[in-house]
Amino acid sequence: MADRFRAMVIDDRDGKPVAGFRELVLADLPDNDVLVEVHFSTLNYKDGLAITGKGRIARRMPMVGGVDLSGIVVESRHADWQAGDKVVVNGWGLSETEWGGYSRFQRLKAEWLTRLPAGFTLEEAMAIGTAGYTAALAVQALEDWGAIEEGGSEVLVTGAAGGVGSVAIALLAARGYTVTASTGRPETHDYLADLGASGFIDRNTLSEKGGALQKERWAGAIDSVGSTTLANVLAQTLRSGAVAACGLAGGADLPATVMPHILRGVALLGIDSVMAPHPRREKAWALLAESLDREKLARMTQHEPLSRLPELAAEIVAGKVRGRVVFDVAK
């Protein structure tokens, strides 16, 4: 085991969060029950905000960034976990209130750990990461609500070329749904069609202010944009349809009315991936294992050394990252 190792640490400098690589030792880590050697982490929009300082994600500092990690247990003071266990951690406040995955080693609370789901490698688990696991929670929510059906009306995915959108399209298409992708990058159309999108809509048509009730089109939708986009999606959803909201890349506000909800029975389903209970997590991972094409997952994923984190964090905030990024934490 290495005596010293590298981590991406966010510090407060003159009231602003500033991230940079720092050398740590095991004694620097939190006093939690399970020590994990981290093999892989990933990049989510929230990670981009945290590392660039464009969003105050870390609520206490110093903070090791990284919402996700996969790795192998090295030591454990908890009966549920033994050395050699392969684990995945998504959410639970990592990079916000708890030290996260951008570190070669991390000490974690036993209840945060999920056993590596059957059929996935540690690297594939991070290709999925919080973004893919959130997409699975959103698909699950729409199906549980009964809003969408195989071969039925269109299901819209906003922010389609991002991590959540990419996995959502692949899952929905694999489960027999007709998927329309909303994106502002025409160059990604071939990529999205390969994942299973059968139609496209320019994101600008959804980001402009529209009426409280608009022409009905979507049986259901997965939205990672928020703000005016989400308001328009709700206004265009079919009677008794549902929208799963899981992101705010376009803003945290919701300039909408109650009209779609009380006149058409449209449901707004909030997706909380951070603190989701284990049964819901396990169901989402089971859905991924059942429906996510591994070849499509590979095509939507780029593999990078952790040393490229600052550069790629800026790119994801600028909307320039397509699909998923997996970091080899040792590099």
C-alpha cells in the first residue's frame, strides 16, 4: 500500500473554492470504517462545477472531490465488508459534505457502499457512474408511474448528448420505447442515433419561453436541464404523462404554472440519486444490468488519466463533453 498518494482537493481561498492536486497520507483520510483502494472515478456535471469553482458544491473544506468511485476494500472495521470486496459508491454527499473519489485511497462509511453489481467490471461501473445510475432511476420512475409503454408515444430526453442523456437513450431504446433526443449539437446526431434515438429536436426550441399549455407530444420525458426547458416539456406532455427531473444544467428555477398538472394530470417526478435508499439503488442497477448494451456503453465512454480532470471539468461545464468519462485514479 502506498504511503503517500495524490488526491484532488478543494480548498477555500479568500472565500472561493479552488481545486488542485495534493499529496496525502492515510492519516489525512476521514475516520470511517472501510478503507477502499480507489481504481476508477468519473466526471459528472456536478463534479465539473466543484472542480472549476463555478458552483459551490463543497459545503466544507478542505474537500476531496469526486461524486463516484469504484475500488477494492483494503481494510474494514465493519462486519459487512471484508478485504478484497469490490465496491461502488454513488452520491451519499461525496464531494459535498464527505470526501470523495478523486483519491487513490478513501475511508468510507459502510452504509455508503454497494457491492459491484454482477456482470460489471469496476471500470464499467464508473462508465455508468452517477449519471448512468440516475438515468436508470429516471427510467424506473417513468415505468413505475405507468406513463410510458413500449411502442407508444414519444419519450423525450433533454441534454441528450450528456452522461445522463446518453445512458437514458440507450436504456429507453433497449426497452422498446420511441426516443426523441433534444440537443444543441447537430454533430452528435449520429452518436445519439447509434444509442437508439429515432428523432431529434433542437434544444433552442425548448429553451425559449412558451405557453402554460402547449400542443401535447411526449408520453414521458427525462430532463437534466431544468428551468425554461423543463417548463416547456411539462407543457407539451400528454395527459396523464410524467416527466422525471434530474438536473439543472440550464438553471435551478422553474418558470412554469400548475396548468399541466391540474388540467392534464401531468406528473413531475423528482429523481434523488444522492440519498436514494439501497433497495431503489439495487433495482436501478438491476435495470442497467438487464437493458444496457455493453458495446453502446463502451462507445459512449472515453477513458482518461485523473491528471486531465481540471481540463475536462471545464469542458463538461461548457457543454463540450459527450457521453461518459472514466478516470483511472492511479494515473
